[in-house]
Amino acid sequence: MFPARLEPGDEIRVIAPSTSMALVKGEQLQLAKERLENLGFHVTFGQHVEEHDEFFSTSVEHRLEDLHEAFQDKQVKAILTAVGGYNSNQLLKEMDYDLIKEHPKILCGCGDITALQLAIYRKTGLITYYGPHFSTLGMKVPSDYTMQCFLEALTNDAPFDIEPSKQWSDDKWHVEKEDRIYYPQSDYDILQDGEGEGTLVGGHLSTLNLLQGTEFMPSLKDAVLFLEDDEECHPFAFDRQLQSLLHLPDAERIKAIIIGRFQKNSNMTLEALKKMILSKKELKGVPVIANVNFGHTDPIATIPIGGQASIHAENGEVSISVYPNS
């Protein structure tokens, strides 16, 4: 199920189903609002987005209220999450999936929001978008790449390629600074050659794995699996998390894997990642690409969970083509 495209004049609702928006500095929120408004969109906020408790979140009831209200409101055309966190999976049992299916619309976020996105896709078939939070769009030095990919994915039906950015940064998203440190980027890295086509499924690996064995876990059959993790996930942990995923019965039908760029504090190296992938007999013949622009570094692409993708990784040449409305 494909949500309607964003158009100028549309209302975008910001909600906080994980960490409270109160964690984000006011200047960053104002910049994000202004940038979306300059594109012609109207930005509104859920009633409880700035509530917080000792866990820097708010009650399940209030988070659900904002989520359901955003889907039910006919004026709202897209929903952006304020920020990530740790606890969005608390909402899964009490979410009204029938309401969401009756009022399909864009939902965009990343990290901990993976739990909501995959559960919604599994329960309703609605395509959701793994991309920037509202707060991401308020960085002091905005990324043209991030904004271009965001608009490309949400405002038109045309296929698009996820191409490498010319540079990337590991500076914290919430640090308001103009002198961010950028590193050059040429192409993505091929860990294993091959070609594959399938359905885009994935997100934040540690959050995705919370869904194993539950009714909220989507199938990996014929999936183009896209995975990333944050600096809390070091190489040993990522290896274990990936192996757990590959033990799922339908993982035998994975068509390709794309891996997001790691933060430096994770201590992941390209050599370690390559050895890790080559050690997985389950992935023999499956194309694997690394250091793709999504995840917890800057900039990031916007990826439709449930969209179709075609992967080519051979002889040093890489292409990731997305067909969101296929």
C-alpha cells in the first residue's frame, strides 16, 4: 500500500513515539520547521511531543494518542518523528493497525522508529520511509543530499538511485556547529559481488531484532535487506546481531544486503566487515554493499520500507535503484 505523495501546502505532523522532542534544542526545531515551510509545507505538532519523564519519554497512552491522531486527521499528509530513542516498541501491542490501514499516509523516521515502521508494514502493507527525523532537518549546516533524497522519495512516484554523497560526517546531529568535519567519499564498498532484486526491508539492526518471534516481524523472503546500527554496536555485537537474523527460516531467500555507514566510535573497519560477511555461508552468492548513505552518520538517504529495489555490485561498479511504487 503506497501513501499519497507530498505536495506543496500539505500538512506535516511531528510526533514523538520514542524520545521526547524536549531533548532537542529549540533553535534546531525552529530551523527544521522553517526549512519545511520554505518548501511549501505546513508543520504542526502532536499534543504530547514535549512531555517527558525520567526516561526522557512519556506514557504509552500519550504517545499512542499523538500517533493515532496524526493518522486519523484528514489534513495531515505526512508524519515525521521528532527523534529516535529506545522504547517505540512499547507501542506495538496497542497500535490501531486498522485505523492506520484506513488512513494510509507517509511515516518517516529512523533508528528506534524501525520497530513502528516494520510493524506497520507487516500488519497493514503500508510502505513507510526510513529517513530523517524532524530534528535531523534542523541541523545548523543542512545537508543538500539529505533534503534532496527526502523530497525525491516523498514527493514523486519516479524510480530513483541511492547514490553515494561526495562527503560524510560523523559529528553528532544535536551539536549546533558550523564547522562540521567532513570526510571525502567516492563510491560504496562491495563486500560481495552479485545482482539481486527484491523488497526493501530493514532499518536499525538492534531494533529490528527485537521483533524476532513476534507478530510484528516482516518476512525476509525475497528481501533486499538494508541494515545499520549506531555507535553502541561494536563489531562483535553487529556480527552476533546479523547472525541471529540469518538464522530466520525465510532469510534463505534474501536477495541482497546493503549496510549503512558506521559511526567511528563503533570501531567497525571495512576489513572486519568484509571478513564477517565472507564467513557467513548463508550469504554465499548474495550481493553485499557497505558504507551506504543511511543510518547514524550524515548525510542520509530516504528508503521506502516495502518498496522494490535492484542491486548491482560487480567488477567495482555499484548501483542501488529503488522502485517505490512497484
